[in-house]
Amino acid sequence: MSANTRTGRLKDDAMSKYELDFFVSWEELHKTGRALAKTLHNLQEWEGILAVTRGGMVPAAIIARELNIRLIDTICISSYDGQERGGLALTKSPELPDGGKGWLIIDDLVDTGKTASEVRTLFPNAHFATLYAKPAGVEYIDSYVEEVTQNTWIRFPWDMKLSYADPIVKGG
């Protein structure tokens, strides 16, 4: 698995409804995070990481470990309430010198690009990287590992729980 840097984009019309599920296990998340870190390592030395909360926090931790980056901050911005997209809410934004030059912005995914566009406006010189990208948002980021269709809902491990499932013979 290797990361992409603004290449190989899929063209897909934005869909308002999610028709597909993409389940990401903790193991897969770690593997994808390491793939992104490998690409980012080859680009330059980084000043620090800016994690987009909350989805970018776990990927940022993986990348910080892999690249031995100790300076980590957060930008607290959201556009989702569960599975529903809402308006943007910016509750915390740090001050980074030179528009974020030399910094990594890490998020779990870029969907419509609404959040990424806002973050990009605040830090135009930072390198924005995500684990997953959808066609409507890919133009707002610099690097990603895997692209999924616009109508796919990505189910991250922190949003799921394990539970008992009845066997088929009992209606499961």
C-alpha cells in the first residue's frame, strides 16, 4: 500500500446519500497510517503536526510516532453530527508561523472538502494529508492513501462497537 500525492484521482459525482459502507479495523487504520507516514517521511523534515479533531487525532498519533514528531497541536473544527453534515464549527485554532509552512495537517478523511477548505484557508502553506479521500474533497489536500467513492460512509473503529450476533439459524 502506498500513499498518493494529488495523483490518480477518481472522478465521481457527489451523492447526497451514502449507499456503501467501508469498515476500517484498528489494524487497517494502523497499516494505512504507516503508509501515509512513509510517503510524508520522503517529502521533507516536518516542524510539527496539526491534528484535525476528532477524526485526525488517531492518525496523527500514528504518524507522529512513525516520523518521531513531538510537536503536536489540534485544530478543533467539525462539520458532522453523527452521519449528518452540518455547518462548520471552529472552536480552536492555533497560530502557526508562515501560514503553517513545514507543518503537517492530518485528518482521517476528506469528504466534501468543506472542512479541508476552511483549514487550508487558515494554513495555506501547510501540507494537508488524510488517510482516505473522496472525489469531491481531494482537490483540497496534498496527500492521501486510499480514495473511496463519494457515496461511501467510512466506518472508523472508534465509531463502532463489538456486539453479539445471532447465528443464521436463529434469525441472524
